Amino acid sequence: MTLEQGTLLNGRYRIVDILGQGGMGSVYRALDENLGVEVAVKENLFTTDEYSRQFRLEAVILASLRHQNLPRVTDHFVMEGYGQYLVMDYIEGEDLRQRMERMDTIPEEDAILIGAAVCDALAYLHSRRPPVLHRDIKPGNIKITPDGRVYLVDFGLAKLIQGSQTTTTGARAMTPGYSPPEQYGTARTDPRSDIYSLGATLYAALTGHIPEDGLARVMDNIELTPIRKHNPKISRRLAAVIEKAMEAYPDDRYQTAEEFRRGLLNSSSKTQRFTDLDLNISVPPPPEDEEAQAPKKSNISPSTPAKAVLDVVTSMTTRMRRRARRNATLGIWGGAILLLLAILLLWNTNPGLLWRIFPAIPNPTPDFNLVLQTTPTPDIPLVPPVQETPTPTFTPSPAPTDTPLPSPTATPLGGGTGQLAFVSSRTGYPQVYIINADGSGLRQITNEQEGACQPDWSPDGKRLVYVSPCRQKQDYYQGSSLYIIDANGENRTPLPTSLGGDFEPAWSPDGKRIAFTSLRDGYMEIYMINLETGQVTRLTRAQSTPTGLYARMAAWNPIGFQIAYVLKRAGTTQIWITTDGDVYLPKPNDQIAQTGSNTNDFLPVWTRDGQYIIFSQTNFEGTAPAWLMNIRYEDRKTKQAVRLPIEPLPIVDVSISPDGFWMAFESWPDSTNHDIYISTLTGANRVRLTTDPGFDFDPVWRPTKTE
């Protein structure tokens, strides 16, 4: 709950207004009534033991920091029934994002000096024992005060590095365009990750364009657009420095913040002299009324004279200071002459207007308070399904009571509090199991006499749909039916079925429908059942074309109602999608990827943001280990998928974690033992989750409450 204006916290801090708001709480501007100064109060409403521990650790980290470019932490307290609070310096002024919005792009010298100042702060953080990473550098987290100081703010995602281990405070942020590839998921980050994010921030400040996302550059082989293509006025030397900081692989970047700082300062003849000097961001106090007389810097707001970021550097030489004073003097005399001429002209033409104008001259002071911007999720309208096959009335079981779901956090290394369902034949016929993503808490959910497999979670994570009979993993399941069961193994409910067999279920994002493959017409087609009415609709027409053989393996787009599926035609299996997001009407669909006549594509899955489709591929004979392919949905017209360089093989049946950064999959790199593995989407940090000699397959990640 957001605190009201005027609320008194801890008997000391009076809330003035709200500066920003996020998923874990808000940031407020407040008055410290004991000292009579303004402070920033950061709130954490997640009060579980783990979050409390992380928040306290954040306070300890920040309280130990003393640097001219970092805010100080002055207090930390807990209010029962509310949350935890962190008190720090209130940094007045605008952030770099606001300055970019106001100016479109930042002048080159300003960007160099802002970057050098932030590098100075990063060098300090990274040199602590243990080192501290910021992990969320972006324009909104760099503030510029009215007197020209530069501050690196918002340490809610800071991390301590202790040997080969890391201690995280708060959830890891992923800001598309600004986060390095290794920061997606929980792959190991280090000081070079902060260097990438600062480089991306300067890229955006100089070009007005957010750079291509780091993960997309690695996964989809997307090239970074050169800075000078966006802004040809930027020098080649500065562009090369920033682009080196943004290399996709850490070993190719600057290895320290000090190296990056020297590269920035050496990129311009005007800043080279500062290479070996200590940057003191504080500007010397100006002479009285100098602020009103100083010449305005190019592209700096008229309402903030003498606040150009170039003035941030105080280590100016005597020659530069003299030049500034000379320019100021010339500006004063030139302005006075022009003002006198204007007064004489108005006096001669309309003296009444002159009298009215001068009292009305405004002196606006811009509001530089940070405002957190969020993008609302659009509502996706449902299209009523078309009834095709009448079925008996179906009454689904009531929503079960279940154990609390995991807290909505990023998935830690090895899965942390996340859970997966999977299938194992360890006790004979396959059965569905649930296991924590760190390998603990294994429990059996089904006990079907003839086996169960192919589980899929309801969007709320409370129920599973599965297939039985399932005597072994095979191409299709003759005579099988679909069942729904609670996550605790109770309330088993059969779904309406028919002769032939129903299998490969996929629960829709709204939880009201299940798509599945069926042999009810003698060959495999994709159907959908409405769980509220029991009505069944046929979605594909593979057999309606001369070359069509079957359609199967439906995968819902998690942010809509479009389906990717496998279509066998012309002798190979291919990945197709329903057009226009309309899965309810039988109409022509599109092939999303053309991978050749000597390969088979199968088992598609969407990434959590709906931007990519990942699928497995093997050679036509099926003798080669299966590898992963990837195609961006926006690139579907090119039909050119990219192979992901993930080893060892094979990798099949991928399931994406709720936070979108990890994947679970089935693999058998020793050619014998099929087990469940977890890794990041780039294949890093691979963890073998199961080790039983039985056949383990069909992993699917349990959703969280936030989905």
C-alpha cells in the first residue's frame, strides 16, 4: 500500500511525495524532522525471511560506501505491518533519461564526462572487499544535480562478490537494451557486466536509440547497429570506445572501469588532459550572480544556465577557466547591448506593452523528480470458439486448495524456489512427479495403472493436465485420454474423449481451454476443448491438402491466443503458426521457419515474452543428436531460423521458467541415461536435475502467481 503524503515513519521521516513505484515497494521523498533535511526513503513490502535478509544486506552494503558520486545510506528500520525502509540522501535534479527526453541526444563531451564520472564510481565499487556490482545501470539511474554533480543511484539490485559465490540483494533486473547477455537468468556476472550497461547507456544518450538487446545479440546473432550509423557526428574514437564496452562476450570488453574511463577521456582532445587526474565532480562555487551571467552551453536547457555536464569536471586548467570568464564577459556585454536596443524599440513603439511585459517574465523551475514509468499490459480479447463436435456435458472439478505458490522472484541458480513437473519410469510405467528446481522435494503425483505422461500446468499453477495410458515415451498414444489433477495429487478428473486417442495437451494462457492432438478422425490433428462447456473444436486441417500428413505438438503464445505447432508435409516435419492470432477458425496458416528438406523440426515452445519460438531439430533420418533452433516472431516472413550454439547435445522438450531466463529440458549426453537438466537460455550454468537410471522426460515449469 502506497504511503499517504504527511505520513510519519519511525517517528522521524515525514512523507512529502512519491518518487517512483515498483513491484517490491515505492521510493519516497521525505523530510527528516530531526535534522531538517530532505531524504529518499526506499520501501520493501516483501517481508519474507529471504527478502528481509536481502534488504538488510543491502543496507549494510550501502552504508559502508563513501564516494562523491554515490548517495549515502543513513538509516534502516522495520515497521511491523508495513515493511522495511532504507533512508538515503535525496539527490535533487534530473536523471539522464529525462535529459535525453528533453534534448534528444547528449553532446559528445557531456557524454564523455558523465561516463568518466560513473566509471569513477564503478571503480570504487568494484575495488571494495568484497567487490560490489550495481547491475542496473541505465539512464534513469544516473542523476545530474542543478550544480552539475553526477550520481549513480538505485542500488536495490546490488550484489557482493565473494570468491566463486555471489550474494544478491533483491531480484536481478533485466532492462532490454541495457543488460548484458550474462545477466539474463542467473549466469555469473562480474564488473564487466556493469561496464556493458554503462556503455549501452552512453550509446542511447549519444544516438537517441536503445541498442539491440544483449541476449538477442547472442541468441539470434543480431549485430549491434554502429553508433555512427545513428549519429554520424560522433567521433570514430568515441564510438569505438563505447562499442568495445558493449561487446557481447565479457572477455572482449574493457576489463575494468578504470580502463573504460581512460578510453573515454582519451577519445577527445578536449578531455585527454584529464586522463591521469582525479575527477572531482563538485563544481567550485561560482562568484555572486555569475549564474545569471554565464554563457549557456550548446543544447542545454535555457532554464538551467551554467549546468552543462561539461562543468561537472572541476580539474579544469587555468587556460580553460580564463576562456570561460572571457566568454562570460563577452556574453554579458553582448546581452546588455541587445537588451538596451530592445527596450528602446519598445519604448518608441508601444511603451504600455513594455510596462506590461517585464512584470510578467516567468522564472520557471523545472521539476526534476524521478517518476517511474510502467507500461500497462493490454487486454487481449477472447474470440468465441466455433463449436464443431458436440460432446457430453463436462463439469470440471472446482479449483483446489493448494500449498502456497513460490514467491514471484527471478529464478535463482538451479531454480531456487521454483518447481517442475516431469515424467519418470523409475518405478515401472511412467508417472508424473513434481520436484523443486534445486533437485529437492521430489514427490509422485499420479499413480495410473497403465502410466501417465505429458503433463502441462494450468496458468495458476494449481492443476495439471496429463495423458494416460502411457506405457512408454513414444510417437503417439493410441487409446489415451486426458486427465486433470490437483497439484497435491487429488481430484483426478477425466476430460471427454473419443475413440482413437487424445494426447499432447497444452493449457491456454487464460486457463479456459486446452489444445491437444487427437486421433479421433484416424490421423493426427490439433483440437481444443473448452473447459467451461466441454465443447471440442478442431483447429487444423492437415489432411485437407494433398501433401498434408498430420498436425501435432501445439504450443500457445503466452501473451495471446496464437498457436505454434508441427505440421508434417512433403516428407518432413515443420514449424507452423496460426495466422492473425486466430486459432478458432479453420483458415490457412503460415510456416514460420524453412530449415531444409533434410531436417525435421519438432517440439516448439514460445519464450515468455512471445518474441521467440525455440524448437528442436535433427537430421531427416533422426540419427543425429537433436539441437535447438530459434527464430524471432517478427522475422517470420524471412523464415530463417538460427541454430543456438548450446552443447552438449541432445536437447529436446524445452520448458521456459516463469521469469523467462531459464529452461528445463530432457537430455542424454551419455547416449543412455535420459534425465532432466536446467540451464540459462544461452546454455550456461547447466545443472543436471535428475540422476535416476529410469527414463526421465516431459519437463514443464510450474507457473507462479504473477503469470
